[in-house]
Amino acid sequence: MKQILFILTALLFTCCSKETDAMDLPEIKTPTNMTQKMNITIEDRTVTMSLVNNKATQALVAKLEQAPVTVTLNSSGGFEIWGALGFSLPTSNEQMNAQPGDVVLYNGSNICIFYGSNSWSYTRLGKIDKLNTSELKSFLKGGENNIKVTLSL
């Protein structure tokens, strides 16, 4: 028992004997969202999407600064529309539970926009702003194929 008390006292003395200033603390890095928004247009309706800050979105923004990109997406599995972008983006895949409104990159060159949920390994791109699940499904034409989607800034 005396040994435990001695060890605890030594630890307390060691921890409290040195002043810690802000320079000694490790920098905590948290993911930040970009202030950048992207537009998603289907037919005559446009919604905004808040982009996350990663290499994929930075490359996508650079591409969209040159010109809008129009892709043809198809419904799949009753929870998403997806299709080929026509170009590749950097990936940082992570296992995630995609939720309605999430926009992700799949296999580096496919975009998936969710009106339902699915668990898979994706690179997160962002989230559609201000639409509930039924509005998302309607906007994304969930269940249909050959949906023309324009991505722009």
C-alpha cells in the first residue's frame, strides 16, 4: 500500500511541478467545412451543397472553376443516384453510414447522391442543404434513370 501511495505522490509531483504553456500542448486538428458551396441542378431546379474540405473537393472546385460539369446519374438500390463523373478525383475513403443528402465519391470517379442511407467506404464530398428526405427523393428523381445533373459553383 505504501508503494502505491509513493507512486501516486511521485506522479502528482511530476505532473504538477512543470508549468505547461500553450506552446507545449499538441495542436488539435479537427476537420473543417469549406465555406465553398456547390450547386446541383436537375431540370430547372438548383439546390446548394456545402462541401467538406479535402483533396477531392479541392480538385472538384478547381474543375468547376473552369466550367460546370453535367453527368448522367441512375438510381440504385432505392437509396441513391450515382454515375461516372468522366474524370477522377483524389480519394480519402472511409467506412461511413451515408445519410439522405450526403454526396460522396465512389471509386475515385463516380459521384453518389443519397436520398436514403447506405454503409460503404466512400470519400465524403459534402451534404445537400435544407432538403428533407422526401424533398431529396423528389429532387433527385429517386427510382428513375438517365437523370441529367449539372454541378457548378
